[in-house]
Amino acid sequence: MMSTTRSTTEEGTVTGERSTVRTLLRLWPYVRPVRVRLFTAAFVAVLASCTGLVIPLVLKWMVDGPVADRDPAGVWLGALYLLLLGVAEALLFGMRRWMVARPLSHVEAEMRADLYGHLQRLPVAFHDRWASGQLLSRGTTDLMLLRMFLAFPLTFLLVNGVTILVGVIIMLLQDWTLGLVILGPAVPVIVTCVVFEKRYALVARRAQDQVGDLTTVVEESVLGIRIIKGFGRHRSQALAFRKLSRTLRGTELRKARLLAAIWGVIVTLPEMAIGAALVLGTVQVADGNLSAGTLVAFLSTALALRWPVDSIGFLLAMSQEAATATERYFEVVDERPEQQEQSEHQGQSGASAAALPKKSERGIRFRGVRFRYPDAEPGSAPVLDRIDLHIRSGESMALVGATGSGKTTLTALVPRLHEVTDGHITLDGEDITAMSREELRSRVAVAFEEPTLFSASVGDNVLMGADDEAGAAELNRALSVVQADFAHALPQGTDTQVGEQGLSLSGGQRQRLALARAVVGRPGFLVLDDPLSALDVHTEAAVEAALREVLADTTALIVAHRPSTVLLADRVALLSGGRITAVGTHQELLRTNAEYAHLMSGTDEAEDDR
């Protein structure tokens, strides 16, 4: 998918003003249904961590009691206590992991389903702006990061905080002077964490955006492999991929440097404090001011706190990556779907629509239609300007124009793949903005110039254009109409899987199946964008003959480039300079319009509408 993407240069500009907590709180609606289990798991983890802090107290009792008194039975009893505490701690942590596995997989699945459903409801203009790789990375990599955050960092930021607090209290109760020595590095560690968090947020966002860019390149290279091989461009593509890979590698290395820096601080300073406490405590034991058991308990507690303190760095890093993933996820989810845009459009133009007189005319009517793409430069000329056109009920209208004249854009306005900037389009006198999109698209069938098939069976691809109740009879009729009987000769008949984008079929076969999808539902209105461009002469003649029967029962707008396609229509409209400049029969326009005659001479058949 080629697109004017939201790239790293645009998206990687997150500022340090972002609140990580506020960003992560947006996950609450997804977490709320499983909150009881997650809170229980967090409580179990806190209990397990505090169980580990009891071990130093048992050591103190053993050293000052059985060891000092040379009591072997007491030593064995103490060893049993330590074993039981260790087993209890292990079981509690295992229980925590078991408790979070199922609910977090549910949260990830729900978020992925919501993202996918929302993407289906977003307007075509959104998909024109966004690269598919950026969307894929949000639905895969980013959601994986969020699941990892909810499973580990979220819990252990709480657990480790409680553990450090309880451990410090225990140490202060053992000996407050040694406790103050241990607390000495707290201020520089906190300052380091604040600085690290701001810098890491920027780099994490940049890295995740670059993953999206890389995904886009991979996807485009796979889908366009025939072009790459056909033009021998594999080396240049590989170079472009390596360039993006090196950029991502550099960003990941910067993340590693930041993580190494904070680890250097939060590991070194506490270690130095423990060393100082060991020296000071040994002196106090030698002076008789402190018992050996108390020193052992103090140092054991300090060592037990090493993991909670050392883990601060990567827990903060994972939290920042999760916050970035949350931002990226909601950047898409916050985009307005078609339903909201419809309401807004009606709010802006409802008064003028209501003022339109009721029309008895039937068919498709364009009245003063103007259209400018949402991302067009301010003040630029519209692609379509004051289009007035009436396709009578049961009539077929061919739309002819030079390359880039806006023919495809005009046809996309009928099913509301794009919204008109101004003016109105009516079907049998009813403004299309007054209809729900579901109703509109059930009445209007489309076949695009580029036939798109999905990784499904031939039958599933064709019946996508019909009601859910449609079956073999409708399928066979549609295949017959478009001369696609080849489908029955495939290995599994119409149950044959066509593969990704239907590339296992020829271009003409794909186009006939796309055309069958358009006619299978017997639509009242049909919009065809050069539907016969990929057919050979003999197949084209057969399909045209069958299409004439279909067109006799429908109202159709057909983008045409060749005289053979134009002859399918009752009348022809010439689109030039964004306006309809002539309407008549094929023969009339050949005699009276030089531009039309030139177009039909075959010198300007290529079409590449935006």
C-alpha cells in the first residue's frame, strides 16, 4: 500500500510534557472487566514479596539464637522455616503469573478486535493518509507491548514499591543509623529516574514509529514482488530496507545507552551504600553496639531489596514503551469513523438539504457537486467543480475524460467513499447523506478498475456483494453473467482459495470475479470503473453481451476509456476540467465534440485518477 504515510518525522515528535500515568489510564476501560483478577494477582505478588522479607528476620533469630547457643536442633528448625518461606514465595509468584495470563490475553484480544473494527469504519481518506505498516504495527507490536506491561511492569511497579517501603522500615527498625546510610542514594536515584523517563519517552516513540515504517516496506515489497523482480530492483529495495534497519538499530542502541546509564546509577549507588553499611555495621558489632544477628538481618534485607531497586530502570523503560504504544493505539481509535462524520456533515448541510424541493425524478442526480480532497492545499482548485448530471432510472451513462480528470473520484462519491465538499447527490430523489451508509451501499454496487480479491474462496469473494442469505444459485448466475465459468474448472471449483489478492489468477479472471461481485446482488444502482480493461477481445465481447442484460434492469454509471465500453451505455458524459462539459450519445459527441472524438481515437486511454 503506497501512501502519504504518517512517518517517524511526523509522529516521533512526542514531547516530554506527556503524562505517562494519564496516558496509561486510557487502558482502564479494557482492564476494568478483569480488574478483580488483576488486583488479586497484585495482592498475591505483594504477599510473596513480603514473605521474602521475613527470611532476614528468621536469619537474625538463627544467628542470635541457635547459632550463638550452638543448638543444632534450632538450626535445623530455622532451616525448615527458610525452606517453607522459600516454597511459599515461589508458589505465590507462580499463582500470580497463572492468574494474569487469561485476563491479559482477553484484554489484548479485545483491543485488537476494537482496532480492527474501527479501521473498517474509518473513511477512505484516512486510509489514503496512513501507511498500512503503521497500522499493522499498532495492531501487533504495540498491543504485545501493552500486554507485557500489564503482565509485569504494572504489577511490579506496585510490588517493588511496597517491597522497598517495607524493607526500609525493617532496616530502620533494626538500626536507624545503618538505615540512613542505605537511604543516602535515594535522592540521586530519583533525579536520575525523572531525567531518564523524559529522554526515554522520546526515543521509545521514535523506535516504535520506525518499526511501523519498516513493516510498511516489508509489506509493499512482498505485495509488489512481481514488479521488483520484473524490473530487477531487488538490490535497490534491499538497500532501502537496510537503510531503515540501520536507522532503527541506531535508535534501539540509543535506548540501550539510556538504559545502561540509569542502571549504572541505580546499581552502583545502592551497592556503595550497602558496602558502607557493611563496614559501619561490622565496626558496631566489634564494639558490641550491635548483635551479629541484627547485622545479618539488616544486610540480608538490603540484599533482598537489590532486585526491586535494580529493576526500576527497565520497569520505567517498559512503562514508557507501553505509554507510547497506548498513544499510538489511540491515535487510530480516536479518528472519527464514518458514522460520526456523517452526523457532522448532515449538521452542516442539513438546512440546505431540507430546503431542496422534493423531486419526482428517479435515477442518480448530481446537483452542484464540488469536491476537494481533505489534504489538498488551502485555496487549491477543487477536483470536481459544480457537477450537474442526471442519469435517468434504468439508464446507463458512460463517463469519459482525460487522464486525471476526476472520473474515479466522481464515481467514489456515489457510495460515499468520499464526502462531497458541496452540493448534493440523490438516488431516486433521496439525498445520499440522508441514508445510512449500510442502506446506501446495499443499493449501490461498485466494481473498481483495480480488482481486489481476498484470501478466500472464489465463492466467498463473489458473494461478498450479496445478502448473507445468497447461495449457489446467485453465485452461478453472477459468474455466468460476467463469463467467469472458468471458476467451475478450478481444482476445488468455486471453493478454490484464490490466495492473497487473487494473484494466483490472471488479471482478466480477477476482473471478471470483481465484476461478478458487483452484479450478484442485483443492485438498483451500479457504478463501474472501466470494468473491462483487463479482458481480451473475445472475452470482452461476451461479457459486454451479458452486461447489456444486467444494465437493462439497473441504473449505471460506467467509467469508460474505449469505444467498446462506451457502446454499453445509453448516453455519454464528458468530464473535463473538473466539470461535465458535454452529454449525449456516442455518435452525437463524435460529431459535435472535438475533445471527445480525440479521446475515442485511442490516443489517450491510460487512466490514473487519484
